[in-house]
Amino acid sequence: MQIINPATEEIITELPEDSQESIQEKLASLRKGQKEWAKKPVEERLEVIIQFGELVKANKEELAFVLTSETGKPIAQSRNEVNGSLNRIEHLKTNALKWLATETVATGDVTESIAYEPLGVIANISAWNFPYNVGYNVFLYAIVAGNAVLYKPSEFATLTGMNFKELLHQAGVPENVFDVAIGTGQVGQYLLDADLDGYFFTGSYKTGVHIAKSVAHKLVPVQLELGGKDPLYVMDDIADIKQAAINAAEGAFYNNGQSCCAVERIYVQDKIYDEFVKHFVEEVKSYPMGDPTEDATFTGPLTRAQQVEVILEQLNDSIQKGAKILLGGDQPEGPGYYLNPTVVVDTNHEMELMKEESFGPVIGIQKVNTDAEALELMQDTPYGLTAAIYSTDEARAKALLDEMNVGTVYWNCCDRVSPNTPWSGRKNSGLGSTLSSQGIRAFTQPKSYQMRG
């Protein structure tokens, strides 16, 4: 399997892919290791993950460079991810003992309690866009809960996955408690065909449905963190239109728009529409594009070459249906999977750009007249990940957010994830929750004890 630098299109290295036989060997080893790992106290398992965090801090520059080289993420954003994702470890330090401890729920003639036992050996089929964040959401929590993990990084972030393995083992996670499956979708299929105790996937809706169907007969836990077409609505009472535009632009274009919770479509009330669009375009124009290894770069290449074509097709469809491109819409000259940041106006819901996930540096902005119209458009999607509203009136904003069938809502912020609250999607955006107390217990199975003294 070739690892390609998306900024230069050069081959970084080639790696041997796992076979069905090697996957079975790894799983047999993990099955043995998990039994011993689960016997260790939670405190001891947690201490190993804390040590992993210290190793990440000590090696953050090298780790960030590897992430940039294989995904094209600008180096400053890679550093942000490596550093920022450590809040998952802080969350575990604060909460793991509490949420994994046996609970006594009733006393008397019979003492009733609930123990939280590990699932066993799980598959973590992960994503390339934020491999630290979405990976940690699963494998760190799973390990602390007493599970063994077979981690399959995306083929576009494999070197980062190998770094995880190296540092976890250095920190004290046994080699037969965490291992990595190397390869493309075929290797993922080997995991679906194997005997595992749970499947945790981050990626596309299409692949998520395939996973759910493939493993349904096993009756094991399946969690799917899928995509979104996340809306942002700017109300006409916003106090600072320029700042709202700046925040919305970052929410749409950070990491080149390659985020599950990136702003994917914007609705602006007619009274402030022109001013908002002016400030929005000015802000996006200010983003430096170039070599992702340069500190000043904000916009690098897309990670996958094929996504450039997907976005160009969406833009062509929009133009044919009456949209206007105010900025970008084309590719710069030279190597790499680059696409100039693109702002499209005069959009409507006949256009693929406003309906289907773009996952790139492009945004459609649509004018609305009322809150009711905005709400109807925001709800017009098969996805249900996040929704954001900018307004000075919390009650007015919350009235609409309460109506949104999504996992996370934002008021005067967007495109953020906190380990303190559940990260979950509805409808085509997924099943289950990571993070929060629910994300700790997601990797356990309850056992009821009813003990008569």
C-alpha cells in the first residue's frame, strides 16, 4: 500500500497490507491479552494512558509532521490536534474511576448493584481527517475500560496509526492489548468477517450502513460516527456581523472543511445578508494557501484526490441551477490535491451543494426571510449531526435549536467537540455516543448483581 503526500503527490513509503490470516493471528493474540488486561485495576490501566499522553507531548513535533505529511493538514492545525486531543486523557483522569466503578443501587434484604465489565476485543475502524480526536474517542476509552483494541487507521492516516501503536506500547499497554490493522477497505472487511465483541467506526454514511448490515447477525455493539450536512443560521439581530462571518468562515474552512461537524451550509436573514457575505468573503480571502509544512499556511491540499472532483461536480451543478461563485471554484496550478477556497451565493435546495456532504473548502450561502423559513431549510436533510445559530437572543435561537433533530446544537459557536458532552449523530449521521459518561460506558456491558445476605 502506497502512502502518498497529498501536497506533492510523491510516495512517502510503501507498507505491506494485512492478510486475512494475519488479522486472525492478531485477534487471537488480543483475545488472550484482553483477559489479563481486564484483571488489572482501572487505576493501573488509567495510569498507562496518562503516560501515553506524556509521550505524545514529548514527541508532538514529530507526530504533527507525520500527520501533515500524509493528510495535508497544515502543520499549525496538526499541532493543534495533537495538543488539543489530550483533553480526552484529562477527561478520563477526572471521570473514569467514577463511571467504571460498581454501583450499589439498592440495599435491604437483597443488595442490588451494577458492575461495568469490558466488551472484550473490539475493532476501531477510524478516520483520517482528525485521527487523534476520533481515534482517542474510541481506543483510549476502550483500553481504560479493560478492552483490547484492533485499530484500523484509514489508509490516508496509516503512519499516524502506527505512531499510536508505538507510543501506547512504550507507555505500558501490552502488545497483545492494542494492535494495528494495515490496509485499505479489504482489510476492513476482514474485521467485519472476524469474531469481535464490538465495532466502532468513523467515516461515511455508505460505509457505516455496510458495517451495520455486515455484523448485524453477531448481535454485538455497533457505533457509527458518520457525516453531516451541518447548517448555520445567522439571525438579523446579531450584534457583530463581521465577527459572526469570521467565526462562520473558520467553522466552514478549518482543516479545509474536512470535518464531520464543519459548517456545510449557511443561511442568513435578508436584512444582513449582503454585509455578512462581504465580510465572509474578505475573511476567506485572507487565508494563506500553500505548503502545509509552513507555519503560516491555513489552507492546504485535500487529503483525497477524488474529493476534488466531487466538489467540482457540485459546483458545476450549482452554476447550472443559478448559483454564483464569488470566490474560488477552481484549482491552482502545480502538484497536489489543492482546491481554491470557494464561496457560493444565490443557492437553493435544488443544488447538490446544499444537500450532499461536500467535505472540502466550499460553502453555499442562502438568503432567508424568516426564522420559520430558516428552520425548514435547516431541517431539510437526511443528516443529524450538528446545527448552529448566531443571534443575540438566546431564547429566540434556542426555540429553533430545540426543533433540530441533531446530536449537538450550538449558540454563537460552531464546529467544536467537548469530551464533557456526548458526541452523537442522528438519522444518517450515526448511532451511539462517544465522550461524556456515555462514551466511557460505551465500551462496557452492565452486569446486574442481586445478593441476599
